[in-house]
Amino acid sequence: MQTEKHIVSAFDRDLEGVQATLMKMGGLVEAAILDAALALETRDAELAGRVRAGDAAIDALEEQVQTECARLIALRGPTASDLRTVLSVMRCAANLERCGDYAKNLAKRSLVLNGMMPIEGAPGSIRRMARAVVMLLKDALDAYIARDSVKAQDVRQRDREIDQMYNGLFREFLTHMLEDPRTITPAMHLHFIAKNIERVGDHATGIAEQVIYLVEGRIPDEERPKASGVAALTEASQTAPRSES
């Protein structure tokens, strides 16, 4: 009995450590997104460069989480809810790693945009969208730590707001392109940046769904709420089969 208690406490201790690594990873991702958006708005090449370089640390933490989780499964043999927890950590880490990639891409495009004609108001709008999606991501991680499925459901619902912001930016960029052909290239870069931020919202929702999986033992089978309009059209164009040329 004493040995069993020792094994359980060792598992809990190891799990606590790997979840702490996950939260550290989340903090780096949140900072990277905000810094990348700030670099875009202020045309700060040095800050953008730091965001790009910092992605390596996020990747390293994701690899650490995956390695530690694999070790936990192999050595501790978790069952039932404990195994669900380990699997959820691995999935959340994968979501965060993709968010880090989006932040890196945002910084990369901001460097390109530094040499192009500015589009008035667009960087500020991008930064507001970035702040909103970082809050969504933070709430998803908070829900994970608290095992709060109600808060997780709220995150799923609020992803619609990110979609709506993306829709508005898409229309704004399209208007600029139609009115002034010189803005086409920078507006396209800004559109891809906005789309990357919208994708971060999807990954925050994915983390929220892991919370529901942990608490209720199921992944929500109801479709995620999505804003109608441009976001839906863009999604459809990306998933539609392409004809052979």
C-alpha cells in the first residue's frame, strides 16, 4: 500500500512538472504574439527578429513536454483519468507550438512590410485582434489549470468574436486594394497575418476542448460556433478540392 501511494505521489509530482512546462510554453506564446503585433505596428525590426529567434525556445519546450509525457506513460502506466490528463497535455502543447509558428510568421511578414507602403490604421487593427486572441488563449489555459469546463465552453463561444474581427479586416484590406492598386501587396501580407491570428483562436478553442475532455471525458461533438461571412468563405475555399490544370 505504501509503495502504491509512493507511485501515485511520484506520478502527481511528474505531472505537475510537465504541466508547469506547458504553462511556461503558453506564456512564451502569448508574449510572442503580442510582441509580433507590436513590431508590426511600430515597424520595429529588432523586436520582430527577437520573436522569430524566440520560436526555437517554444519548439524546445514542446519537445520537452512530449518527451516527458511519453516517459510518464511508459514508467507510470497511468489509467483512466490520469491517462486522459497526460494525453491532454500533449495535445495542448501541440496547439501552443502551432500558435508559436503563427507568431513567428507574423514577425517575418512584419519585416517584409517595413519596406512597403503603409496602410493607415491596419497595424493598429491587427494589434487589437492579437490582444483579443491572446486573452482567449490565456483564458483557455486558465480553464485548463482550473479544470473549468464552463470557462472552456465560454472560450469556444468567444472564438466567434475573433472570426468577426477577421471578417472586418478582410473587408478593410479588400477595400484598400480596390481603391489603390499600390496597396495590393502590403494588404495581402496583412491579410495573411490576420488569418494567422484567426488560426490562433482556433487553437485556443482546441485547448478549451481538451479541458472539456478532461472534465467530462468527451470531446464536444457539436460544431464550433463560427462567424458567417468572409471567414466561412475563406475556410470553404481552403478545403474545397482543386481542379487539375
